[in-house]
Amino acid sequence: MTEHTAFEANHVVGPLPWPDHSALPSAMTLPELIEDIAHRTPQAPALVAGDVRLSYSELAEKIRAFAASLADLGVGRGSRVAVLGPNISEWMIAVYGAMRLGARVDAFNTWVRAWDLEHLLAVSEAEVVVTVSSARKADILAEFAQLLPELWDAPVGGAVHSLRFPELRHLIVIGDGSAGTPVPAVAWLFNELLSTPDEWPTPACAAQADDPAFVLYTSGSTQKPKAVPLTHRALIENAYAIGLRMGIGADDRIWLGSPLFWSFGVANVAGVAITHGACLVLQEAFTPDSAADVLAAEQCSAIYLLPSMADALAAQVPEKISAIDSLRTGLTIGRPDEIQRIVSDLNIPEICNIYGSTETYGNCCVTSHSDSLEVRLTTQGPPLPGVMLRVVDLENGETLGPNTPGELQVRGRITPGYLDNDEANAAAFTSDGWFRTGDTVSIDDAGYVQFHSRHTDMIKTSGINVSPAEVETFISTHPAVAEVAVVGADHPSRGEVVVAFVVAEPGSTLDGDEIRTFCRSGMASYKAPWVVEVVLELPRTQTGKMVRKDLRTHACEAVDRAVHAAAASGSAHGH
């Protein structure tokens, strides 16, 4: 590490200086940055997504064309455009095309069911929605049809009129709907909007550096995902800093198999690629074999791995991955044994460990690719340049010194605050502007963070945050459920899994598999419980407070039984 980290007298770590500030991009909005690279190195590879291969000049051209069509539909600075799709080229074009006009992009996830989608549309107040017709065999348009049936009765070429979502004006569909619900006549087809008349002017870039670029949605302790705005300037600065820690340059080819629509995607890997002029290689659907094939064919040099992905690669295709000589660096998060496995079994010697959250632009701490393996195994690195950290004793509010566990709080490059959510903002931010992470860490004398535990109820399964309250709210809509409690339980490959305890209504009978099926049919599949236990009552104190500690103990025992049973039978429970 060329950066020097140390505790200040007030026990605050950071902000660190930029190691090479002159190389920080001059463009401070994402569409302008893409244009700059297209001007400097027009033929440099920008994007590989399936059969689509785009140079930076080709990507910029498509972004300009889509922006012109959006402008014709009335999109401009301050507009709200939602994009729902997997890791495909159209997603990138739609996002940066909208941003070119100064619009804010709300990234929706592709696991949505009508239950989730209703909340996202209401909170985002999206005026335009760009969506795939289907994703991973899921009929996405069918979910829209549940909420907006009037769209399928509207005439061709008109604007959308919805009483439920009055701000919504246009629906743009990627795909033809041939595999499921047909595209409504009122919708625009994405590919048609890429072909603009020659006489249409190219819209100037209207975005400003401190405008919100993305709104991402994150689960936590609340019943519904919170909307997290992230600005252009901070996205660029943070991603550039992450790339420096990884050792990324313009010749690198960076692979992503987890979704773009989370901060690990758009606030991290996509930003790293763009700020360093590298090539982003997208995998739409992850399987170990297909990932190994793409990584080898594209000679990728950097890889972004969720722990579950790393485990699957190491278990099923270690020889294929370790034989890819180009693979050098990447990002992951996990236990020391998981990171050691990436180095030893997958032969990715410079893999970096990280700490962060959506609210901190994906990562606020990253180890350097040049740090010793021991450092990368046992710490999540020092703060990125421009980020400050402190560790606080939650009982007395005192800021703690080195090597003393407490709650990590972050300041500097953090979200401006949850969108239209005063209650969540009051809980998450201190009066002097620090973000409360809800995680217990210690920071060593050199300023490196060591993660200990979470002291919130949030569940992290395969790297994805799940709110117990949200799952409880959904399960409680089942007519036979009287009470429900949801907790996380340790799992050998997923980190944690969701476990639900349900009490039946008097006179009703319940079955755990029935509740699992109910959840999978009505909400995003990753939120569905891995195990459902039907119980006579939930443990409570004399004052009626739920004893979640007891539930977690029982949940871990239930998951342990399920894992052993699945191993004995050769099944893949919960997949």
C-alpha cells in the first residue's frame, strides 16, 4: 500500500489522500465519462454481453440514440426512469441514455413479483419504465399486468394513464413477449427506440455531478426496501478508488455474473470498468460451467465473486478456473477460508477483500491487491480515499480507539439519505452526519477494518440483504397464518438463509412446504424461507417481546438438519 492510514487524535480514521489524484477522471457524470473514453480511445472494448460486443464509441452511439428517443417522450433533467432487466447490453444503454438527459435511474431487480413491484413503482414515482418482458423464465410482464391491467386495453402510441401510479407515462419493453404475456399496444419496443431519425438532434448531457444518478433499493430492518440515491460524482470517485485498490487498468477485462441492479454491480464493477476505461464482461445467468467458459473465452483478468459463486466454482469447476492464466485480481467478501479457497483452488492470487453497503456506494473499505495474503484474509482493508471511519460504543456513544470492537460509522462518501423516508434517516444517520452501519467491527493500528458481526436483524443470504420484517409481512397475508417470525441461520455455502417460524390460526393446518411455495409465488425468490417450521407458539418474554435469540438457535438446528438430510439424499434443498 502506498497510502498511509492511522488513527487521528479523535480516533477517526481517514480521509486518506488520493495516491495519484491527477489520474482521477475529469468528467464527473457517468454519461460524460463514457463520451470522454469514446473520444480518446474509440475502438477500445467497452462491453461484452452474450453475443453483443461494443467498443466505447459504439456504446456511446447507442446511448445517444436512446437518449434522443427518451427526450422525444418528454424525459429531461429531474425525470425518473426505472430500469428492470438482467445483465444485458440493453440495460447499460437504457441506464446511461436516461442519465444523459439528467434523469434519475431507479434500478429494479428481476426477481420482483407484483408484491415487490407495487412498492418500487410507488416509491420511485417512475415516469418511464424500461423492462424486459421476461427474465430467467419469469414472466415479468405478467407482474405488471397484475398491477396495471389497463395498459393492455390502451391504444397504440398513447401515453400510459394509471390511477394507481399516476406519474407513470411510458412503458418501454425489451423483448417481444412471445414467451409469455404479450407486450401491450401502448408500450414502446426498446429496439425501435434505438433507431432515431437522422434529423433528430443529439441531446446534450444535462446531468450534473451532484445529481442523483441511481436510486438503488436495499433491505434492512424495515418492512419494505429503502430507496438509496447515489450521485454521479461520488459514484465515479468511489469506483475509481476501488479500481486503484484492485490494480485495474484500461487493458483489463472484468467479469460480472451477479446482478447489475445491486450496488455490487452498478456502483462497483460497472463504475470500475468505466472509470478505468476497461471492458465489462457480463454474464446474464450464472452457472459454474458457463462462467468458466465465458471467463476463458474472454480472457478475463478480474472477477467479482459473491461467496456462493466462489463456492460453486471451487466445488464444480476448479480446474477450469485455475487454468485461466489471465485471471489476476477481483473483489469478494467472506471468511478467511473462503478467500483462501479463491486464491488456492481458483488461482486468483490478487483477490481483494471488501466492506461496504449500498449506502456507502457499494464499498467504503477495500484491501489492496498488493497487500499480503494474510491481510486480505483477515481484514476488509482501510477506508477508500475520501472516506472517514470511526468505531462507537453503542452504550455510551464514545468513539473507540484501535482494536476495540464497536459499531462502525462512516462519513464522507455516503448516500445523501434515504428517499422520502425521515424515519429511516433519523435511525441511520447521526446528528453530525455519520452513517450507522449496524455492524460490529474493530480497526487495527494501521487503520484496517476487521469485521466481527452484525447487530441488526437483517439477513444476508448469498451476499443479498433480506429484511425479516418484509418476509414476515408477506407471510402474514396467508389466511392460515396467525403469527410469524423470521430470522437468519448460518449455512455452509450461503452465509445465512432465511428461516420462518409460523403459528397456525385456530382450526387451520399449516405445512412448511406450503408456506415456502406461497412465498416463492408471491415475492422475490431470494427472500423466500429456506426452511419453514410450524410451531404451536413463538418464544416471548413475560412482557410479550419476541425472543429472537432462541429462534435463531432453533433455526440453526433446523438448517443443520436440512443440510445433512440434503447431503444424504443428494438433493439441493432450497435451490
